[in-house]
Amino acid sequence: MKFFSFLVLFSVFLTGCSSNVKLSGHNVSNVDATVDIDKSANITVVPDKDGDQLTNKRYIADVMNALKERGFSNVSDSTSNPDYRLAINFTSEEITETKKVPIFNNERNTPYTVCHRNPTTNARTCYTRYRHFMEPIVKGYDKVETPTNLYTFQYKLTDKAGNLILDSSNTVMHEECSKWKMFEFLAKDAILRANFNDPVDKPYTVEMTEDYSCQ
């Protein structure tokens, strides 16, 4: 009965310690800093002609909404002669991620001696013992390769003449999440992170809220 109670309590402990979804991302972009993009300019969002048309078309609305959140007022998917054209492309692939993990030493260590004297015989008896630390000691590191999924959202902004103004690639990694949920996340997050003035090469991490499901 005691063992069963322990299992129940241990299960509750594990459930209570479940962590939120954490995403590792990277934002890399290059920009023509001489171009000042007016927030009232007409911007058309279109699927990249070389990408998966069905996938890219699905997230046009999300990208448009994110641009509007950034203050761009004239964003659509059908303007015939826009000031700028934003071509979007979503892709995914399975990769191998190399992680550096600690190797713990749980062996006994740091000997110490304890002595006692018998009050009757005055005999002295000593024992050698070993101190066990409450936390394991790291004695080194090892590399572990694990499969994971890499999700990429790339977009290119061009002007009327076809000149490239902004080229941005945004990635996140996760081993279990649905690619559709990751694309949905990137469609908004990448635009909100967009820098229209300076080049960017920045890794980042995002911890989602407790109620977020990536499936």
C-alpha cells in the first residue's frame, strides 16, 4: 500500500513539473538600408513561385495580419501594381542536432575519519567514511546526436522594378511539434521580428504559454 501511494505521489509530482513548449529559433536577414519603406505603401503578399503553393498560400493571411500589426496599412494579396511584393516560402526538414550533455560522477569521494573513545576501557576506535554530496559531480561532457525537425520561413521583399529590398530567413527547431503549428507561429513571429533598417543574425528562444499546444 505504501509503495502504491508513493507511485501516485511521484506521478503527481511529474505532472506538476511538466514544462511549457520551448522553441529554439534563428533570425537572419539582409536589407537595403538606403530604402525607407513607407508604412502606407501598397504591399502584396504572394506565395513564392518555387515553393509549395498550397502551404505558402495557407499562411498569407497570417503574414498580412502581422504586417498590419507592424503598422503597414495597405497590405493585401491581390494588388495589381503594388509598391512592394513580399514572396513567402515555408519549408521543413529533419536534421540531426548535436547536444553537449554532462557526465556525472556518483561514486563515493572525499574520505574522512571519525573516532570514538570508550569511556570504560579508554580504547580509541576510528572509522574511515566517505562524504556523499547531495548533488552529482560533473566529471566531463559528452556529445549526443538526436533527430529533430527544422522549420523555415523565408520571405523576400522586392520593389516595382524587382530590386531585392529585404531577404529574411527564420527558423525554429522542435522534435515533436506539428509543422503546421510551427509555420503558423513563424508567419507571425518572423514578421514581428523583422528589421527593415539593419541586417540581423540573431538566435533566440521562446517559451510558450502553458495552454499552448503545438500539435
